[in-house]
Amino acid sequence: MMEYMPLVLFAAICIVLMFGYPVALSLAGTALAFTGLGYGLEAIGIDANFDASYLNAFPNRLYGIMTNATLLAVPLFVLMGVLLEKSKVAETLLDAMALLFGSLRGGLGISVTLVGMLLAASTGIVGATVVTMGLLSLPTMLKRGYSPSLATGTICATGTLGQIIPPSIALVLLGDVLSSAYQQAQLAMGIFSPKTVSVGDLFMGALVPGLILVAVYMLYVSLVAFFRPDAAPPADREELMKELGHGDGLGLLLLKGLVPPIVLIIAVLGSILAGLATPTEASAVGAFGAFVLALAYRRLDLETLKDVLRTTTHVTTMVFLILIGAALFSLVFRAYGGEELVTHVFESMPGGVVGATIVVMLVIFLLGFILDFIEITFVVVPIVGPILLAMGLDPVWLGIMIAINLQTSFLTPPFGFALFYLRGVAPASLPTSAIYRGVVPFIVLQLGMLVALSFFPQLATWLPSKF
């Protein structure tokens, strides 16, 4: 029985989280409770298979978290995203794209997809993108006669691009965890000068799959508009311009709404891809650029700045507190022999590395219903990552597979987070069933992307190898 304590610990944390307690405190509290249980059982003479020496590493882990230069990119990317959201850059961008493509059949859907891609590259926050797009574009799409399922599905799917389109916060956190896992795997294989996988590698690896997803989303919307014209009718450009309240003309609106965010994205991603800056340095460039844009649009007063800094601080402290709780949970899991148990299960699994990878992907997909990407990144990946990487998987490929897997999970009814975000801002008259129906084709497209990556890993590994 005691050899299965790691599984009991993992089940316990899932149950506690389902009760709605704060994630960071749930992780740390459950870990401390099982630590006390281990000490208690040992004290009364029961062998709990608990090695308390693992806990000696916690102070070093804590110090490492707080001095980690890679994680410094998190508050800066959050600051960049919140600044762009609060300064209504997204609103101007969406208006410009809607006027550019709105007169085509399916044009508003294509506009939403392109803006979602740009917002994902600007903010990297799924919830912010889905809510912003839902508030700004859903009323216009429904008013113009779009099918509710197509409109909501497009918004949810493009909102989740924040998981995969760099500079994604999910990729920043995943890169840091995978780098540690990769080093552990190499040391386990007897490589005592281990290589690392950087966040920049994951950014480059995610670029091609992310752009392919954007392309297939737009292709799907175009095909629906072609075969079902009533589901995605064209809009009259003059009426749309009048409705949106832009009398400056399309050219000036495009210049104001489209060029600045694209320049900002190129400055952030271009500096990373060209090797001019690390992701952390590029995040500082992005935050400063977003600040300049907010000033240029004259939408940054003292109250807005306070709100931006408050939100950034809230998100950042949440991430780091979860990281600390997850570090303690991981050590207690190992103290009970969890790493050896998982290794044994994977090695005895039929299909070898392929079977192990399929099982891990399925578990991560299911956990995506109840856990956010931060918890999965800090709790699950440190457990399974070193074992899978020691079995020969490419760390960049594994990271992109996990990111797209979570992206798909966040879309899947009935528990997908993106569905909840949109339901919260959608009109009450819009049935939830329409949202569920709308995301199904996009789930199929993303599963197709996972299959394509499985057979053609070069989609994720080619660009990092070139740089």
C-alpha cells in the first residue's frame, strides 16, 4: 500500500483543487499534510517509504525560484499585455481589421482570427484575449447575421492561441521547467555537462505550428462562408465604418490600429530570433513599447496606470506563489518515491516511449479540465518530463506538444476554461450549447495539429535548429 502513496498524494491534490481552494495554498498545504503523515507513520514504526532528506532541498529551490532570470520575463510580459488591454489598443486593431476584411464573406471571422493571433503575440494571456474578443467582436458578428456557433467558436479558438503563439507566458514557464527536466534526464543518462533548452528555443519551435493553426482557422471560416453563406455574410463597409464610429478613413485607421502592434511584436520576437536579446530582455522591450503605445494613444492616465500595475502585481504574485507551492509538492512526491514509481510504470508500459507519450498527453488533456496551465506546468511536467526526455524525446517538440494539448483541453466542453471566459461576457440570450457546438470543429483542427506534429516533429524542431 505504501508504495502507492505518491498516487494517493496526486489524487488528494486534485480533490482539494476541485473544492475551489487557492491553488498555491492547496499545493503547499497538501504537501505539508502528507509530510506530517510520513513523519507520523515513521514515528509509530510503520514504514511509509518516506525519505525526508528530499525536503532539505527546499530552501535552495526557493532561492532558485526568486533569483531565476528566466522567470523575470513573466511580470514584464504580463505588464506588456495588461497595458495593451487597458489602453484599448485591441479595440482599435479589431476595428481596423473588421473594416479591411468585413466586406468579404466570412471577413469578420477572418478579422477575429488575425486579431486574436496578434493579441496572443502581444499579451500571451488566454483569458484576457477571449474576454476582450468576446466583448468587442461578438456583438458585431451576431448583429451582422453570423451563426452564433461559428462566431463563438472562432472567438474561443483564437483566444487560446495565447498558449502557443510566442511570446506566450505559458511557453516562458514551460521552458524553465523543461530546461530543469532536460538537465535531470541527461544526468540520469550519465551526461555530466548537460545542455539546456531555452525559452527562445520554445518560442521558435512554436512559431510554425502556431501560424499553421491560424491558417487552418481562417481556411475553415472561409469554407463555412463559401458553403453556408448565411452563416458568415459580408458586411457593408460604409455601414460598418459608421457603426464603429471611425470617420478618418480606412487608411488612417489601419495606420493607427495595425502598424504599432505589429512593430511591437516584431521588436519583441525579432530581437529573440535574431539573437539580439534573451526572452527576458525582449520582455522588457515589449513592456516599454506597450507603455509608449499607451501614451501615444493618449489612454494612459494615473488611474489606468494604477490599475495596470495592480493587475500585473496580482498575476505575478499568483504565478510565483504557485511555483513555490508546486516546488514543495514536487519534493514531497519524490520523498514518497513518486519518481521511481512513475519511471517503473513508463518503462513497463506497452509501446515504449510512444505508449508513455500517449498516456502523458491524455493525462495532461484531462487535467486541463480542472487545472490551469500554470499548475500543470509546475506539478505534472517536473514529474513526467525527466522520464520522457531520458527516453529520447526532443525537449522542444515535447514542450510544443504539451502547449497545443493544453490549448485543445481549454477548448473542450464541458469544462474548457475558454468556454467559461466567453460565457461570462456573452449575452444571456446566447445559449451555452451554441458555444459548445462552435468549438467542436476547432478542437478537431487542433487534434489534427497534434497528429501532424507526431508524424512530422520537424514542424517544431526545424526553426530552432536553424537558429
